[in-house]
Amino acid sequence: MQTSQDMLTAMQTQALEAIRTGQATTLEAVKTWTETMAKMTPAAAAPAATVPAEFKAAFGDPAEIIDSVYEFAGQLLELNKKFVHDLLEASQAAQAK
């Protein structure tokens, strides 16, 4: 018999696979569109692929910004996970008394 945890895990696995599939499809579409546009207008497509120096000077390297934001989000998730576990532990300790 399948437990509720098994069902939850199965649903999470399906959701993650759907997201992966959607991301892969989107990435392939962007690559195809970019390649097509580069063939149609090679001179105009090249500058659009680079990040303007003014942007980098004002905001930093886009890849570093992405990494920083996702690192923060990961830390936030871990912090919240610990908090919820602590809440669970505190509520169970109160019930045991």
C-alpha cells in the first residue's frame, strides 16, 4: 500500500520532470530562435549577444548576479526549513508534557 509520503514524493517527481521538460523545450526554442536570427542578420545579432560595459559597470556580471541571487534563495530555504523543523520540535515537546 502506498503511503501519503510515497504519493507526495511521486507528485514531486512528476512536477520536477514537467519543469525540466518545459525548461529544456524553452532553452531549445531560444537557441533555435537565436541561431535563426543570427543567420538572417549576422551583423545586428552579434552586439545583442554581449552585455554592454555600462551594464556590467553598474550592476556587475549577469552570471555572477544570477549565482548570487540563487545562493541567497538557497540559504533562505535552508533557514526556513530549519525554522519549520524547530517549530515542529517545539510543538511536539509541548504535547509530550
